[in-house]
Amino acid sequence: MSGKKRKISRRNFIKAAGVAGLGSALGALNSLAPAQGISAASVTESMTVPTRPFGKTGADVSILALGGELSASDLLVFRQAFKMGVTYWDTADSYGWGKNEKAIGKYFAKFPDDREKVFLVSKAGTSNPQKLTEKLNVSLIRMNTSYVDLYFIHHVSNVKKELTDEVKSWAENAKAEGKIRFFGFSAHKNMEHSLLAAAKLGWIDGIMMSYNYRLMVQNKLKRAVDACAKAGIGMTAMKTQAAFSANFYATIGSKTDDALKMTESFLNKGYTAEQAKLKVVWENPNIASICSAMPNMTILRANVAAALDKVKISSGDKKRLEQYARQTASGFCAGCASICEPLVHADIPISDILRYSMYYHSYGDREKASAFYNALSPDVKANIPKADYAKAEKYCPQKIQIGKVLKKTYEDLT
Ligand code: SF4
């Protein structure tokens, strides 16, 4: 295809963007095939995504991991992912209230030979050893397997409190029994504290953390990721698209020349903004894999194309991405809960509630947002509309209108 044909005119781009936010515009433009690299349409089953070593575990994992909440009707997505080498599968006992694990079990019942070739990860949101045993046993039954490759404690935010000596003994026993090969945790907030603490523990095999083009440039997180890499911990990035916390942020930066230029530049080079956000994370060799929700074949193929594509994101495009991150910072919660939460004189998990708002407004998943929100204690919910967020907003590095988003979430989900 000639450069002329590849070029998407600014006029056409703006027309495509219309009055919608940048996210919608990107969605509309996703159908425009990448030009220089590998297009989603040209991905075939014989192409397999590369692998990387997972820390010092000795396991190699596909650089793209199948995440999200697929159900038994999505066996074709699992099958195609497997055939294209997306053999790192991520789930949790809570995903779809067990629906996702049951779907994996159904897959392994149908294709038992695939089990050993899949790096299977599940999680449980507890650090109580007895509950961990109960939850792991349920997960193994649901997934029709005798072991998981990696087991995580879900949503860890305080390593000292949650990764106790009892948990260490539990993990050692589960390994000895052959029920888990490796152990670790996932983290959505206070990542740098958790990663630094984990690097010192010496018994953590893997971590899955929020990591994206907005967060990876922060020096604190860079140091924490380096410390984990040195300690031989395998790392998986999640939340790589860095979605907005509330719908009223969706158009921030979308009408600026810089945002339009950025998207246009990506598309002219052959990748979408979504693919660029994956590529920039893979540029860090210490990130073994990216866990991505891939609810359908279109997204699976687009992500596989990005994983196969050897065209590197240019330094100019990286700068554009960084600039876009700065322009839209106030829509994205960086998870630094240790800054804002102590500044509100009430028990309110600000960062978590902003994530629930993101599930609702950016992912369109009201059910998931409501499930998390409803699990908050009545006291916490009662505090949300009454609390004074002025000080937290003053010190929030992202300059988020915390009170406005939390009160809107309270109205939407109560
Ligand atoms: S609201 Fe601000 S300070 Fe609090 S976790 Fe999010 S980005 Fe950090």
C-alpha cells in the first residue's frame, strides 16, 4: 500500500472523530487496517505470539495473556487464543462469580492435551490460609485441573499485613502438594510500595500490577519494577489502556491538536492507539506479559497483531503518548491511595471506588461495578456523600475531582 493511500487525512480523521470523544473515535478507526506492521486481518493460526521468561521461575510465558470474563459460550476465543500462542490465561475465583473458571474447565474437558501448554493463573481475594485452601480447591474443580501455574492473592495493597508468614507457609504447602507451581499477588493501588516490599520478601514468584503508558514513566514505579526484576519476580502488566475513571473525563484532550496528531500518527504508521499502548509496555523487557481482556475475536486478533508486530513505537510517538497522558491526567487514578485516603477524615477507599467508576463508565460493566460497590460496608457508603475531599484533591498528583467522581458513583450505584 502506498504511503499516500495509507495516510489518513486530518479532515477525514476529524470527520471520523465527529463530536464523540477520542475513545469512540479510536473505536471507529480500529477497522482501518495497520499499514506497515501486521494487520489484525492478516493474523493466521500459524502465527504464534512471542514468549518471555517469567522472572526466575524457569517458565516462559506468552507476552500477551488472555484476561477478562469469558463464559462457556466463548470457547472459540479460548481456542483461537491457544492456537495463536496466547497460552497465558488469567482468571480469578470471583470473575463472573466463577463463570470464567467454569468456562476454562469446559475448555480443558474438551481439549485436555492443551492443559499442560497453558500457563494458568487464578486469584483469591483473601490472605486467610484456610480460605485460600477452600477457594483454591473450588477453582481447581471448576477449571477441571489438578493445579494452577500461578496463584495470586487478589488486590493486595499492604504487603506487610497481607503477605504474612502464615501465607508464606500456605504457599509452600500448596506447592508441595502440587496444587500451585508459583505464588504471588495482584495490585491495583500503592503498587510501588507493594513491589518494593515484595522484592525484599524473597518468596514471591510473580506480580500482576496496573502498569501502563501513564504509570510506567513515574520514577517511583520504575525503581520498584527494577527491584522486582532484580529479585527475579515475574511481572505481568494489567490496565494497560489506562481507562478513565468517569464518563465526564472521556473528552478531555480529545479535541486538542496534540491528541488528534497522536492518533493520526499511530494510524499512519500502522497501529491503533490501543495497540500503541500495548507496544509501549512491551518495550520494558522486565514486563513478561500483558494481561488484556479480550472478549471477542476482533480484540484478540488486534492484540495478537500488536504482539507479533516488530515495528517499534517511535520516540516521537512515545512523546505524544506522554503528552496525551499529561493532558488527560485528571481522568485517570494512578492508584497512589497512600496520598489521598489519609487526607479524608472518613473511611473511604477512594482509589477502589474510582476503579469501580471506571468499570461502569469506561468498560460499560455496571454489573461488575455494582458488585464491587455493594461489597463496601454500609458505613463506607454512608461516608461517601458527606466527606470533605478538599485536601485529598489538593494533594492528588493527577488533580482528579475526587469528590465529584465519588458522589456521582454513589448516585449511580446506590
Ligand atoms: S485519587 Fe489521586 S491521590 Fe488518590 S489514588 Fe487516585 S491519583 Fe492517587
